[in-house]
Amino acid sequence: MGEFDLIRRYFLPVAEQQGHPDLLLALGDDCAIQRVPVDQDLVFSVDTQVEGVHFPRGYRPEYTAWRALAAAASDLAAMGASPVCFTLALTLPEANERWLEGFGSGLAQAASRFGLALAGGDTTRGPLTISIQVHGTVPKGQGLMRSGAKVNDLVAVSGTLGDAGAALNYLDVPEPNDDERALLERYHHPLPRLELGQALRGFASACIDISDGLSADLGHILECSGVGATLNTSLLPLSGPLKRCTGEGAPHLALSSGDDYELCITVSEERWATLPEGVKNQLTVIGRIDGEAGIRFDNGAVANSGPQGFDHFGSNS
């Protein structure tokens, strides 16, 4: 199968299923054309996933596509952006039609769920690698950033943490039980918090998505804002399946494991009080911003200094 036949068969249907009024020209020309309304700022981000690094070798193509688009879309959520479109650069070891059919199906489902239109891309031959660039918009000057946290702000997170990290222990289990399946679903089909991010515009002083683990990603906010934080580990939101599967290890996973794609925000007490209940109910306050650099915990422990996280060229790669 040739490159252009591959695109027409597996990716043109994805582009045609989901449109957006700001996407004036999509797949089929030298470039896509996106119109940015005069009262909006353009927000964009690119994310690359490599087989054996970001997802297991032999991983189901449906899951691979969903996770790749979810990881990229989560960056839009962290900025409070409304999703518009994405481009896909796909490097394949071979044009395996069965794999492509599964990947295209998973991509179509994720694109529809996240409200992102496929605007174009490229295919080439080599080790399996997926690069996705997402575009979104925010009202001018209202994009959420990492640099706005202030002393005495509350620290809050969405959803529950640690589930996707725990799921790594069960990827090869032939017949997972109900709790293990719940954790695996968090890993296979993460849901970027797009609507929540948009609802937090004008309320959150800083925001980041949790892709590398809470401690690492909160560390990025603290570094950019020039502040520190104290967290209460007893307040960490933990799911029932996580607690039943990992016991006393659940808080550690909530702090250190990634791929949940929840949001971590800082917000003043005054703004917290004015948050709509439907938004507030999606968040759990777990600590407070202070003036001493780094992260401390209620039990007196101190996190490793400086922002942590996966480093592709460091000792953890």
C-alpha cells in the first residue's frame, strides 16, 4: 500500500467525521487553514510518543491512538483552551493494514470525544512514532499558565490520582478483576479535562496537567511562580480500585505516577469561594502555596528539590 492510499483509506475518514467552523481547509492541500477569531488567542502544543518509551511494544493500536491524542489534548485543557484541530505525523515500520485499521478507529473515537478535527499530517517509514500537534483558542489574555501561583493560594487537583500508574502492573494480566479493569481503563482511555479547564478561566491562578506525576508537575508551577507548597497527603483523592489494589502504596502512586491527565491548579480562597458548585465538585483541595521553595508534606517530609519528571536524555530515560 502506498503512502497516499494509506492516507485516503485510514485518515481521510477521520478528517471528514469531525469538522470545526474555524478550520477552513483541512486534509488534501499543502497546508490546513485555521481562522482565529479577533477576540481569541491561538494555543498550540506538540506531543510525541515512541513505542517502547511512552507505550508498550505490541500495544493495541486503538489504545495507542486514543492515548496519543489524549496526551496532546490534555495540554489544551491545562491552558483552558477550547479544542479546534490537530495534525498527525505517523512513522510506521510497515503499512500493516490491520494495525492501521485499529489505529484509525481509535483516533476517530478520540477525535470525536475531544472535539478535535484532523487537519492534516504526514506519514513515513521507521520505528513506530506518533507526533500530534493540537490547536485550540482562548479568549484574549485568559489562557491559564504555570506562572501565576501566589502565596496562600489553595492547591487543588481534579479527579483521582495514581490509577494509570498502578495499571502498569496489570497490562499483561490475562483476566483482570473488576478493580484491575477499572485501573486499566484509566490507562487505556485517559480523558483530558477540556471542559474543566475552560471553566477554570478567570478563577485559577495557575494550572498544569498531570502527565509526569503530581509532585513533578506541581513542581513546574512552583518553579515558574517562584513559590513553594505544603501538601496534606491524607487529602489526596484516591479511587477505590487504587486503594484495594495497592493498599498503603496508593498515596505514593498518587504523588509520583503519571498518565492520569488530571489538572492541578492553584486558586485564591476568594476565587475558590466563587467557583460554581459543578466545577468545585470536580476538584479536591490538597494543600496551600507558601513562600519557601519546594514541596513539603504534613508529615514533615520534603520532596526532592526542583521539578522532577521523565527526562528523555537524563538518568531516568
